[in-house]
Amino acid sequence: MVLETLNPLHYNITSLVPDTMPVATVPILILMCFLFLIWNHEETSSIPGPGYCMGIGPLISHGRFLWMGVGNACNYYNKTYGEFVRVWISGEETFIISK
């Protein structure tokens, strides 16, 4: 008798989930997406450099410094953005000033 009540095939799964579940999840998902966008929003900086883009920009910037080395990466960013550039190294905002 105990095994029969614990058998998942004994129950109809659709009867366990109420009909209001999909109606309630849509506003919750919209709210979560809205909060995620607000959380990742960052005001644009007046200093040129690669964008933040939900944390992808710092990963690419740091990876470029590891892959190319400090000198070559600085030269690349100076050619691309100018003599005053904002990049991320180890997750920290770093400014490259050169002429």
C-alpha cells in the first residue's frame, strides 16, 4: 500500500499543477527580466573604451591583456579609442593614458 502511494505513475501530474500557474508565472518572469535589466544597466561613461555589456566587456578586456601582453594591448586600445582609454584588468576599471 505504501509503495502504491509513492508510485509517480499513480498520480496525474497535470492535476497537481493548478491552472493558474502559467498565468502567475508570466508577470513574475517579466518582473525578473526588468530587474535584471535595471541591475545590469550602467550609465555611459564620457571616457572612451570598450563597453560593459553585462560583464562581457571586462572579460574581453582582461583576456586581451593576458593574451597580448600589457604593451601590445595598450597599443591596441590606444589605436582604437585614443590616448585616454578606460579598460578592465582583473575586474577593476583601469585607465590607460598615453601619447
